[in-house]
Amino acid sequence: MELTQNTTLPVTLLVDGTATISGAFTPTASSVVLPQLEEALELTPGTVPRAFNFQEGFDGLELSIQVAEPFPSELRLDADIITNINGLNQESSIEQVLDILDLEVEPEIIEVLNQAGIEDVGDGLERVNDLFDISLNGTGTFQSDLNGDGIIDPLTELTNFTVESVQEESFDESFLLITGYDPTILENILTGDSQLSFNGAYTIDLNTDELVEVLGELEDLGVVGNGSAAQTASLVEFGRVFGVVDQEGDLGLLTGTINLTDVNTRVV
């Protein structure tokens, strides 16, 4: 496998390791947005957790990625990397996702999603891209046994890297930008066995104008009560007056961290 400029390579990795993800809703989201959402969906107050912290191990995860270049100065991982796990892709149905994740939901929820035009993973991710402005930044290390002696030499076989998410208007155009690495070590990551770690922070802002449109659609479907969209629109304007909602209609929703430790990768 040769890496050359302006080339897109399909790479499938078997990955195992541990992910720790934490997050907390902003005070405004906790006191205003979530209560409104719970009321609109007729949920018991406090149903949606205001903060979370969980650790999950994964073993034998199959991850297919498209490595979009230029190389060697930077790599751009297509945002679709999120869906290319264990055979999933953007055309996978919601039912297939639930089956792979071993989750059960009421059939009525699937029906509501379908009525709202969310029939597969791609539909859902595009809606998420419209509703939320997501930012992820972090640093990590790649290490790879280049000489095959089973011992990682920190001087020649370990490299730092940085990650920055770039969110475009369409989900298909978004990507993760990876820079600051040693190209030789990174090339071995994409062609052989390696290890990595990563520490990052993320923020999620809610596009309130888009939320009002979504609530209007849900009103038409009878999922939320009439007037939910108008009430939310009034709250948005109130938030703009006091600077809680910016002029683009974004409201700070969630902040948190993502840590990946002891992650091993092997090219299939």
C-alpha cells in the first residue's frame, strides 16, 4: 500500500481498547432546554441525565475508514468513519443499528423517526449535523514497532499528533483533521500493527432555529403538543436578548471529554 498525495485509501482496522467519555449540560441547557424537551415529549422531569461519565471497553471492533489526503503533512478522515463500524454504513437502517448495538426501543419510536424522514443512518447523521454544531480537539500519540523487535523505541517509533474536527454544511463534507505526526510512523499505522492514545475535549451547541423547525415537524406528526415550536421560538428570542443564544441562533448545550487508552490496531 503506497500513500501518495491526493489519494483516498480504504483501510480496515481491527481495534481494541478503552474509551472514557464524560459530559455535562450547560446551566442554561439544564435549567431551560432539557425541561422544555421533557415536557414536550411528556417525559418525567429529570429523565434526561444532566451529566454523565462512562467507560467502555471494546475488543475486535472492525473499523473501515477512508483516508483522504494530502499526505504526509496532514490526513483528513471522512466524517463517515463514525458509521463504518462492524459493517454499518450510511444506508444501514435504524433497525440494523439497534440490532448491532443490542438495543431495544418501542416500535412507535421507529415509526416516528421514519415519518420524520429518518429511515437510515445517513438521514440521522444529516439531521444531527443540522441541529448541532460539534467541535472536537485533542492530542495523542501513535506508536508502532517499525523494526519488528517487539519493543517500542520512544525516540524513533512514537509520534505525537493533534486532532481537530471540521464541520461543514453537509455531514458528507465534514472531516477529522490529523496533523503534527511523523509520516513514517503514521504510514505504518495504516499498513501494520500499532497502538495509540488520545485525550480530547468537545463542545456541542444547539442550533435553536433548526430546533424550532424540527418541533414544527413533530407537531404535524402529533409527537409533541401544538404550540411547542412557537413556545420554543419565544424562548430563543428571549435568549438572544440576554446573550444566551448568539446571533447565529446557537446555544451552548454540552461540554465534555473523550479519552482513548491502550488502543491496539491491526490492519485486516
